[in-house]
Amino acid sequence: MAIERTFSIIKPDATARNLTGAINAMIEQAGLRIIGQKRVRITRQQAETFYSVHRERPFFKELVEFMISGPVVVQVLEGDNAIAKYRDVMGATDPAKAAANTIRKVHAKSIGENSAHGSDAPDTAAKEIAQFFAGNEIVG
Ligand code: ATP
Ligand code: MG
């Protein structure tokens, strides 16, 4: 297995309910290391750029409004097979379909307010990390 880095966001529904530590515990329990982390408010423009692949989807406006509705915690996670592993730790997009003991099954409120984001491939992981972190903010 290759050591990879992936990009994570603890979304506003989770920060609002004081779940940063609970979600970080699930991340670390899975063997992923949090090597970069900051709590920020993202701008509308950052949210639109970040989710631009979904620009034509009916939920895009709602998604952007949600992502700017409160603080988020942006993270860089590192570990064996980190991209796929973190997708497993998060569970399916819709919490009703997520496996037991995943972040979304345990914590998400709905398919939109689903507590966590994780990159879906190596190219998007690199791009997303670069959107939010300077090199000296990542300490592996
Ligand atoms: P993410 O990219 O946030 O990790 P994902 O890869 O599981 O999630 P995507 O299909 O990329 O799912 O959707 C991006 C985000 O858009 C979802 O996490 C969710 O917040 C929102 N979303 C997706 N589908 C819907 C929907 N049908 N209704 C409302 N919001 C949705
Ligand atoms: Mg996605």
C-alpha cells in the first residue's frame, strides 16, 4: 500500500454540534494521521470553486449556502491508501445508506448536511489540499 494524502472537511453541521473531536477520533482510530488542520470560514467563492464539478446539479446552490453557513475544519490526512480509506471512514453520501460506525452514519443529519468531505482520487486530493493549505502548514 502506498502512503497517500487526502483532503478532509469537517462540515458546518458537525462544527455546530461540537463534533470536531469525535470525528477526529474516528479518523485517528482508522490509522489516518491529521498532518494539517485549521478551523476557517470559507468564502462563497471558495465553496463554488471547491464544488464546481457539481455546478449544474440541482443541489449546488443549497450546497454552497450550507458550506458557508458556519465554520469548517479543513484537514490533510496521511496514511496507507488514505484516499479510499477515508471514504470508507466517512461512509456513503446519504447517511441512510452509510455503513454502521461510519462518520456519516453516526453523525450526519441528511444527504446534504453530511458532516464530512473526503477527496475521491489522487488528482482531486492534490488540488483540494493546494486550495486550502500552504506547504509549511502541513507537517507529516
Ligand atoms: P463530498 O464531495 O462532500 O465528499 P461525496 O463525494 O460523498 O461528498 P458528492 O456526490 O461529491 O458526494 O456530493 C457533494 C456533496 O453535495 C455531498 O457531500 C452533499 O453535501 C451534497 N449533496 C450531494 N447530493 C445531494 C442531494 N441529492 N441533495 C442535497 N445535497 C447533496
Ligand atoms: Mg465528492
